[in-house]
Amino acid sequence: MDAFAGTGEVSTARQKNKRQTEMFDPETYREAKAVIEGSTRIALNIKPSFDSYTFIELNKKKINELKEKLHGHQQFDRVKFRQGDANSEVIEFCKTLGSKDRAVVFLDPFGSQVKWSTVAAIAETEKIDLWYLFPSGGGIYRQISKDGKVHFTHEDAITRIVGTEDWKTEFIKRHESRDLFDNFTITLEKTVDPKSAAEFMKKRMRTVFKGKVGDFSIPLGKHAYPTFHLLFASSNPSKNAIALANKLSQAAIQATDNNYGRPI
Ligand SMILES: C[S@@+](CC[C@H](N)C(=O)[O-])C[C@H]1O[C@@H](n2cnc3c(N)ncnc32)[C@H](O)[C@@H]1O
């Protein structure tokens, strides 16, 4: 299941340079127009193939575009396209899994769309491997100002994605002091960065996933501070599944060390 399926293509265009590149430099223009394969096609091309695929997308135009783009692919008849909210669709999907079914779910939100309850429902199935592009930078780090202030709407959003209010003490340090005149002051300081936000989420995931939560977190994003960290969790508690997940974890750490996981 790809729960934030998109249109089948990801554009790498840098809009702000578009006019300039169109006028002057054909090489940069080609680069600015580049598109890369979306996650759905990557999933469809995996060998051996899956028995079925479910692609979810909230936006009607996008899901229609996706259908059109994938039409004619060898695996097309195995794909269920669903227009809807990823959270409710994933929860419904979890309920449909029979005892022999196994699945992989990929969550690639724009920001803070994935609710903790969705992650917990996946864990509860004991049948799903989850790959989650967790919004460690965009959804958390950049929502807290240096002086520890968070707009109340962002406060709710952070609680919704991590499923607890404990982040408030973990991400923001409170300093209490008294001056010479005995005036009491409290100052706040942001102590979180995207990496520690991802570590916090991994700790949270370990409370519900009975299999293995990957030891790695792969940073992704164009900025000095990554926007996302790729996390992995396997809900299957069987010994074999955990052994496989451990192997995968090692491979992912190696890939990160080899710099494949560098910020892009
Ligand atoms: C980062 S893009 C996904 C890109 C895609 N994985 C790919 O590689 O091509 C996120 C997509 O999620 C869709 N989206 C946003 N909110 C959603 C929601 N609540 N449920 C399902 N899809 C949603 C957006 O329209 C957008 O196409």
C-alpha cells in the first residue's frame, strides 16, 4: 500500500529559476524540467512482484492522473486505486488483512498528515512492514521557535503525529531563575533537531511495534536540516521476521554510511 500515492511522477523543477533558465541556459533548463519516477511505479517494478497493490491519494485529479500514467503497466490489473484520506484508508485496510496476509505500507506525506493512531493500527496487525517518511524537520523542528514557542495549531499537530504530549518536555527545555530582587522568571529553549525528533519517534514506535523498529533513520531533504527521516518498523513478532528486519536494518545503516542516505 502506497498511502500518499501522488501522480506517479515527482518533479524536481526549481520554479523560482524557471524564467531565467528558459531564457538562457538549455542545460539547466533540462535539469529544471526533470522528473523522477514516483513511488508507485517503483513499487510496481519491484521483482518479485506483490499479489496486489493499493494506491491512495486524497486529490481526485492526481489519482486520475496516476491511473492514466500507470495504465498499460504489467501489474496494472493488480492495482486498487482509492481516492480518500490515507489515515482512514490505512485503518480500513488493516482490518481486511487475513491471518496469512502480509503487507508493506509506505507513508510519504507532505507534512504532518499521518496520525499516530494510524501508525498504531499498522503495528497492531502484526502483519505489516512500515516505511515512514517521518516529518522530523518540517513537521516538528521548524514548528518550534528557538525560544521554545509553538503556535497552538502546530502544538496539536505535533501531538497528533507522535501520539503523546511528552514531546513538550523532551523538545523544549524550561529554565527557571530568580534575580537579585527575587523576581522569578521562566525561559524556554528549543532543544530538538530533526535527528532527535526522529529518535523520539522511533522510541514511540517501539512501544507499539512487536517486531523490529529499524535502528537507522535516513535523512532526506534539501536543507541543512533535513525535512524528513525515513523510518522502518516491522509489526510481525515472529523470530524469522525479526531476523529479516535486523538484516534490513544493517543494510540500511550500511547504505547510509556509504552516503546513499545523504540529504538530497
Ligand atoms: C509527497 S507526495 C507523495 C509522492 C509520492 N509518494 C511519489 O513518490 O510520487 C504526497 C501526496 O499525498 C497527497 N495527500 C495529502 N494529504 C493526503 C491525505 N490525507 N491522504 C492521502 N493523500 C494525501 C498529496 O496530494 C500528494 O500527492
